Amino acid sequence: MTIKLAGLFLLLGAGTAEAQKDSVWIRNGDRITGEVKSLSRGLLKYSTDDLGTIYIEWDKVDRISTSTVVEVRLITGHKFYGTLGLAPIGLLALAADTLRLSDIVGMTPIQGKFLARLNGYFDLGFSFQKAHGAVQLSTGARVQYRAPSTETTLDLTGYTEDRDDASKSSRLSTSLTERLFLSNRWSTGFVVGYDRNDELDLAGRARLVGFGTRMLAQSNHIEFLASGGIVLNRERYFTTDSTTTGVEGLLSAAFRAFRYDQPKLDVSLTSQAYPSFVVPGRVRLQNDLRVSYELLKDFMLTGTLFDTYDSKPPVEGAPKNDYGTTLAITWTY
């Protein structure tokens, strides 16, 4: 009798543990049990006992259920909170609401672990030419942490060229962005950043930006954002070694498109304009294009193109324009 009771308790315990797991049903009829980590850019990040962490294309999901509370974000910008219950194929039950899976563009567990909320990439590019002893090194990195109502992003890009027939040249740009998500596709926040560019005679530019952003269009394949704000900066140039303080406006637009059918493809284009409120007629422009193409799982071939323009540099005779391209191998996580 004791053995039978012990066996019954073990079966009940196993059934309870199974019931507490999240479940995903995909189009081929398979059911996968595990734990929802996040949904972003059309990919469901899902942790399983047997397969480890996997990524499931959201448009391949028929049904989903969770035992934990999650934040769900829709194309319209509306947010919902709760556990996900079973509903007919293509639908999702969340408390008293029934949502269409195709309308969902984001999902974050409220009690998710810190590491599970991190994502980003690391770029590394290198070239060498014997003719001029030219060595080029390009690096880039992003670390992003997504909480239910905030997002923290650390970005870094760098480039160095050293050759026998010219002086060493380098570029560096870093930024820390703290974003607060509001209702109806709006967000606000601030950026602390630092830039350096030998080609433009810029020894250093520290900047503090306050901004507001509107998500104009969003789906599981595209994002289109527009931003505006105020910039406080402090600049120093190599030629004069003098420091100036300025106030600028910010007008920005960003477009991103992503495809997750293999091979994956990720394209982003960002344009920024900084009209000066202190120097009449001065406008700075920054344009960046990034294209990543999947080579292997978590590894991409990435090409970037940048263009930097300053209509009226504080130092007379300083170059107004710098542009260039890089090619690198990218690891994503």
C-alpha cells in the first residue's frame, strides 16, 4: 500500500511539473513544452529541457499557453498582462480578452531572469595589405536589457587604420540609452554618449540627449520610428585644443526590416539631423546603414555604411564630411 501511494504521489508531482511548463503548438502539429523567454522581431525565444534554447518563428505558432505572467505588446501599441490561456488556432486567451497571434509583436515574462532579458551582438572585422603595411580593425557591440516598461542599451563602434604611408586614423562612438515605454507606441528617455573622429579633427564630443520617440509602424517584420529631442554637447578639436559647449535639436528616423526564414536577414537604416541652436546655420547629419546576413546559427556576415557631415565645424578648415564602409563577422545572442 505504501509503495502504491508513493508511486501515485510521484505521478501527481510529475503531472504538476508538466502542467506548470509553458506549451507551444506549431503548424506541423508538434507541441513543445518549456519556458517562454521573450518575443521580439518575429522570433519567440523558448527554453526547453531537451533542446536548450531555441528560436521559433512567430508566424509558425498556432497556439501558446504560459503558467507565468507576461507582458504582451500589440501592433497598435497596447499592452496586456497575465497568463496566456488556450484558445482556438490563431488566437490567444489573456484574462477576459481574446487576441490574435498575428497582432502580437512583443512578449516579456514579468518575472524573467536577468540573463534571459539580455540580447545583442558583437562585430569584428580585420584586414591587412602588405603593399603599404596597412592594418584595419573594426569593432562593434550592443548589449540590450528589456524590462516590462524600460529598456537599457549600450552601443559601441570603433575603427582603427594604421599604415606606413599615412598617419594613424581612428573613430569611436559610444552611447548608453535609457528608454521608458509609454502608451500608444510612445517612449521617452535619455542618451549619454561620446564620439571621436580623427578624420574630422574631432578630439572628443560628449553629449547628453533627452528624446521622445513614436513608433509609426510595427509588425513582426518591420519597425519604423521617428524621434525628436534636445542635445547638450561639449566638443574639443585637435587643431585648436579648445573646448566649446553647444545646444542642438534632434530629428531622427529609423527603419528596420528583418527576415527569419533561413538564411536570416536583418537591415536597419538610421538618419539623424542635429540643427544647432547656438551657431547659426550649423547642422550635423549622421546616416548609418547596417545589413546582416546569416552564415551559421548565431553568426552573421555584416556590412555597414556610414556618412557623417558637419556644415560648419567650430574649427576653421576642419573637414566637413567623413564616410566609409566595414565588413565584419557578427555573433548574436
